[in-house]
Amino acid sequence: MKEVVTSTSPDGAINTELSSRRTGMSFQRTRMSADRTLMSVMRTSLSLISFGFTIFQLFRKLKDQGALTAGGEGTPVRNFGATLVALGIGMLLLGIVYHIQFMIGLRQERAAMKAAGLVHGESRFPVSLTLITAVLLLIIGVMAILSMVFHFGPFD
């Protein structure tokens, strides 16, 4: 069993304990930083998806009402809208994959440092609410593009 370090412990033990705790906290800060990076990707993806979907639907409604006489499904602006949605989905997918890979690496690094006795193992990495939200946004984006391309689903 590990000895509890207090203010009356030798200076070397106190310094080692404080260093271990600072290192443990740096892992938490790094994890939160990775979540903020994923949130930035989500914001950009959401902007691309919503702007592209809006352009697509606007020109679809204008065509349905007869306000547009030329064009239709292949109208360049509508294709641009679908491309923006696809770009947003792709960006979000890459952001999710990068986030997962980064977090796995961070967990492996922490496990290696714990095994070496450099950090305490009490701190755990909870499931990221940001990652769950990103996956839900990805599902909504896929449903939106399916609605745009195949004209079915909740967004049609």
C-alpha cells in the first residue's frame, strides 16, 4: 500500500507527490482541450450543413412554386448546397475519428505513466458528452443529405 504524503513527510516525497498530481491534472486539461477542438469542428460542420441544406431547400421551394423556370435537380446552386452538406459531414467524420484516436493515445500514455508510478490512477476519463453530441450531429447530417438526394426522410 502506498504511503500517504502529508505536510510532515520528507521534502522529496512532497515534491514527488505534487509533481505527480500536476501531471495528472495536465492530462485532464489535455482531455478538455481535445473536447474544445472537437467542438470547433462541430461548429464549422454545423454551419456548413445548415447553410448547404438551406440553399438546397430554398431553390427547391422556388422551383416548386414556379419562381424558377430553368434548372431543377441539377441546378448548380442546389448542387453547391448539397456539396456544402457533404463537406460538413466529411469534416465532422474526420473530426470524430481524430478525436477518438487522440483520446485512445492519451489513455495509453496515462496508463503507461501510471504503470511507471509517475501519476495516480484514480482519475478516469468519462465518456465525452462532446463526442456523443458530434455523433448525433453526424447522424442528422447524413439524414439531411439522404433527404436532399433521395427526397425522403424527416427533412423532405
